[in-house]
Amino acid sequence: MAASSKFVGAASALAISAALVMVAGITAAHAATVSRIEVRGNTRVDAQTVKDNLGITPGKPFGNNDIDAATKRLFATGLFSDVRITQAGGALVVTVSEHLVVNQVIFQGNKKIKDTQLAEAVKLKARSSFDQQTLDADTEAVRAAYRNAGRNDATVNSRLMNLDGGRVNIVYEINEGDRTKIANIVFVGNQAFNTRRLRDLMTTRRSNFLSWLTRNDVYSEDRMRADEEILRRFYYEHGYADFRVISSTANLDTATQEYTITVTVEEGDKYTFGGVEIQSSVEGVDTSKLGGLMASREGSTYNAKQIEDSVNKLSEQVAGQGYAFAKVEPRGDRNFENHTISVVYNIDQGPRAYLERIEIRGNEKTRDYVIRREFDVSEGDAFNQVLIQRAKKRLEGLDFFQTVNISTAPGSQPDQVVLIVDVVEKSSGDFSIGGGYTTSGDESGPSVEGSITEKNFLGRGQYLRLSAGTTLFNDQNYQSYGLSFTEPYFLGQRISAGFDIYKRQSGVTDKYQTDVTGGSIRFGLPIGNDLTAGVAYNLTRQTITIDDAALTADGVPDPTLVSQAYIDAAEEGAWVKSSLSWSLVYNSIDDVKNPHDGIYAKFEQEAAGLGGDASFLKTTFKSSFYKTLSTEQDIVGLVRVGGGYIKELGNNGLSVFDTFQNNTDMIRGFSYAGIGPRDSRVTDSDGSFVGGTTYFNATAETQFPVPLIPESVGLRGAVFTDVATLFGNDSTYATNTDMQWRASVGASIMWNSPFGPIRFDYAVPVLKVDGDQVQNFNFNMSSKF
């Protein structure tokens, strides 16, 4: 028994010794040393570059972990497609296969999309390392570019052309195919709103004769998802809290290459607000003082936007009182019997979270600080979701980006949050050439203008516009030039600063022409979300030239053909105005291009006399109030009022340059400078109106869709009534200076064209004064704002 135990003990000792020897051997094998490093397979990359990335030094021990790390480092350089590290005697052999280098990227068969546009879509560029996975992704990106252009059946194949020196050309062979169109957009399940009204909300449009310009008839799943959200918000803002999009499908007719989009919806019942109240669990918050901040009111139609606005206002107020982590959450309680939704705004103490950092991705052109400055929070501040959503709206409003997505990620500590801002940039520059014919105003006649506009100049968020144009009137060409620049964040503050320089020539009548050269330096300060203050310094130089048609046989101006006020202005030469102006603008219009609700109001004063010839105080006011009269039929009402008064401050008198002249913004149905005080000695009313010191005007208008015309064309009709009076003039030559009202009625066609808003008006005066100049038809290319 003892002998047996001794035998077992000896065997165990032998086994342990053997194991120790093996471990020692293995350790010795893995902790090897080499006397030199050999690099093989490299042709363009210097051998020393490979050695520098190894982290292994001859004469020093290394193991398998060191080899793995060296392999990873070499792959990370992006220079090699394969790396192998082996030991041969006293040498460490590093065998590499270098990536092919892209020599040139070639697009073949493309006509509808330019090479430069396709080159922006792919990642493999000249002199970059070739990678098959990247090539596959780039090929799909080119296909996506054609799908976005409405060419879903386009085919794209890629191939390589091997060159010497490890270089390749990448060739994309493209068959563009035919462009797909959208033949119809059909709604199923809608009863509260007709199909035309819902189609008008969508960014996806039916194809029409202008679709080649607008490109809004291209089917895209992403665009349809965005349109579904637009429909949801529209219904939620008009009382339909249970609305949902059941499905949206697109069926392609391969024979005609046209889509039919079918959107199936379930509207649900219409709700009104029941009780609306505020509750707070945060000590110190007095809810009785917060009621005036709520946009939602009991008994009014349920509106999700009003709830959102109420949450924002309450959150701002509570945060401003020092409760940085308080959160406002609305809770709705539906009553299915009487179709009401009661809302309680709960103010609770939210979790303490701080913003660790802001990461911005996707901005290749726009500089980081342009995006960061739209946030009212910065690193280290309390995390505030309301301020972040406000920043998102500001970024979208810049019109620099196709999409703006903001998400969060956990920070380095439990109470830290990382804010991730992903943007997809779009072209912010524009070159345009436009033409038109204006029938009234100080630049009447056919015109053409070219302009270059950059809304994100050098990626700094600055606005720059250069323009030049010409207008033909009475067989003469009148030139105009302009340069505008705006810095939206002057001195790092949310204050806009800019300047305008311009030169305009115009022929108002065949009796005289004007020439204006001037400029301004301006500043703007946002006071609230809808209110903006502005101040500007203005300097202009104006001259009048009497045309040959108003001269006598002796070559002097005839006071029976043109007012003595214009003759005196021409003889006196240049009239210089140096002025300071300030303004307040309130703008809550929902959509400037197609307004349905909101108010635009502007109050402005201009004081001249800081040098120059002019010396006056001019006060003007105008406001427009839009209200949807019928959501179902898309009928909109408009009421516009305005007025102005100018008071002489010095002893130089008021020049004919300074007085108010009527235009189509004041009243339609009358010629430009065709009503008001006039020189009675002029036998021809053309050239006799000298302007007034006071005016008032008002408009009542109803706008509606044009029957039988697809909404995708962008046409709307209107009927209107205008009233106005222009009076007051202390000039020796002025008569007919008393207040006398004019009125007109008419109809309009408004076109939101690809070239900008265009409007055709036909007005008939129903109240006028003898000698007034009538002009029934008017056409212009401009917005009323």
C-alpha cells in the first residue's frame, strides 16, 4: 500500500514537471525575438511606412497578441486589402496586398443627370483606395439618384478597367430608361375633406405640363412617408384626433410608366376641447398665473398644434422661473359620447439630465457653428427637449438641409446625454433668369432679370444676391442692378446685419423718367417667435429727366404736358435723401406661398434729414389677416388695411420724390400714380399726378381653388373689393388735395409658379374722381409680403 502510494506520488510529480516544461516551451515560442523585419508585396507604399505601423521592434520579444495588433493597425491604414505576418528563422516577414487606387470615375450613357451630380452621389473618387463593398454601395447610390429623378427603370452596371501601377478606372454603364410620372392620387375613406383639398396638402403631385420644372411628380417612399405625416398633422389640427393612414400604395403601369397612388384613411370623429387645466407637482409653481399661456380653449375645435404651443409656452415660462428640470406633459381624456377631449397639462419634476456634448454629422459644406448657434442650449446645460425641438424647427427653416434629425445617446455618466444632429444638405445656391410683363408700377413694361443667389455663402449661413435686369418702356431700355448681403448672426448674436446697393432706371409715363441710385445698412432683431424689430440707414440719389414727348418746339418742358413739380425736380438736379428707418414686423402666416391663416403686420417710420436734401418723418402701416373660411372647400378670406402719413420737418418742402403714389398694393383698377393730388394745368392727366401726404386703403378678398384645374398646377382664384384714398399736398402746383375715396371690384388668378408667385388682376372702378387714370388689367410677379 505504501509502495503504491510512493509510485503514484512519483508519477504525479513527473506529470507536473512535464506540464511545466510544456508551458515554458509554449511561452518561449510565443515570446519570440527577430533580428530583422522584411516587407514583401508592396509597390507604392514605402516599406518603412509598414514597419512604423507594426509596433514590433527587432531584438525585443513579441507574442501572438502583438502580431494581431500589428495586423489590425496595418488594415486600419486603409492602404492594404490583405496582410499576413509570419516568422522565417530570424526574420519577421510582413506580406501585404495593396489596395488598387482609383484613377478615374467614368459615367457612360447619362444625359438627364450630369456627371457632376452623379459624382457627388458616390464615395469612390479619383486617387482613393478601391474597395468592392464601397463600389457596390456607390452603384446603388447611382440607381437611387435615378429613382429620385423619376426614372425607376434605369439600370446601372459598374465595371473596372485595370491599368498599370495598381490603378483602375471605375466605369458606370447607365441606361436611363423612361421617366415615370404620377397619373393620379386617389383617396379612400375621406369624408370631411374632399380629395382635392388633401392632394393640395401633399408635396407629391400629379404630373402636369410643368412637372419637368418642379420635379414634384416623382414617386418616392420617403416623400410619401413625409406626406402621410402632413396629412396626420392636418387632421389632428382640425379636430380629428383618431385619424390614421391605413395604407398608401403606388401601382406602376409599366405600359405608360405612370403611377397611381392610393391613400386609404380612417378619419374618425371630430372632437372639441373639453375642460382645459394645469396641474403641478413642483413646489413653487403657481398654476393660477399660467392660464393665459394656454393656446387651447374649452369649446374650441380640438387642435394638436395648440396643445404643442401650450406645452412650449408653459415649459419656457417654468424654466424661466428657475425650474430647469421641470417637464410639461399633456394628458388627454376622451369622452366618446359628446366627442370632447379634456386636457390636463401636468408639470412634474423631470429627471436631472445634462447635455454632455453636441455631435453634428453630415454637414460637408455648412460649418458646425452655423448649426450649433440655432440651439439655445450648449454643453453643460440642463437637457431641455422643448428647446431642442425649437432648434430643429430653426434648422429646417434655414432651407439648407433636405432633412434634419435629432436623436440622443447615453453620455459618459448616468445623468449625461449626448445630442446627435444628423443633417442631409441640399443645394443652397440658385441661378435664375426670368422675364415678365408688369402693367403698373414704377417699372412698367416687359422685363427680364438674371440673378445669382446663395443662401449659405461659403457654408457660413450668409445670404448673398446679385441681380441685373432691364425693362422696356416706350421703346427705351431701363436698367437695374442690385447687390444684397445678410449676416444672420452679427457679432455672434441673433441679430441680422446686412446691406443693399442698387441702381434703378424706370419710365413711369412717356413724359418723364426717373433714375435712383442708393443703398442701405440694416439690422434686424427677433423679439419673439413672430415679432421682429429692424433699423436701417438709407441713402439715395434720385433724378428726373423730362422726355422729348413733354418738350415744346423750343426744346423746353411744356407745363401743360407734365406737372411743374416734375419740371422743377428735373431742373434742380439730384435729390439726395439720407434717412434712418425703424420697423416692427409681426408675422404668424402659416405658409407664405399659399397662406391660409395668420397675420402679417408691419409698422415703419422713416426720418430723413441726416444730411441731404430731404427732411421729413414718414409713417406707414400695413396688415393682412388670413382666415380659412371653409377647410373642406379650401376657401380663404383675406382682409388687408394700410395707411401712411408724411410730415415735413425742415424748410425745404416735400419733393415729388417723397410723396406717396398709388400702386396695386393700395388699390387695383387704377394706373400707377393715377389718383390723388394733381396739377390741374396739365391738360393730359398722364404726368399730372404729384402724389399725396396721406393715404388709407383696405381690401376684402376671398380666395378659392380654380374648378376643373388640377391642384398640382398651383392655380387659385379670387374675388375682391378695394377702397383707398390718397390726399394732401402743400405744393403750389397741387389741386384736388381733399380726401376722396375710390373703390373697385374685381377678380384674380393667382399662380404659384416655378418662377415665383404670379398674379393676374382685373378690376373695375365703381367709385372714382374725374381725371383719375383707369387701368383694368394688372399683372405682376411678386408676393404681397
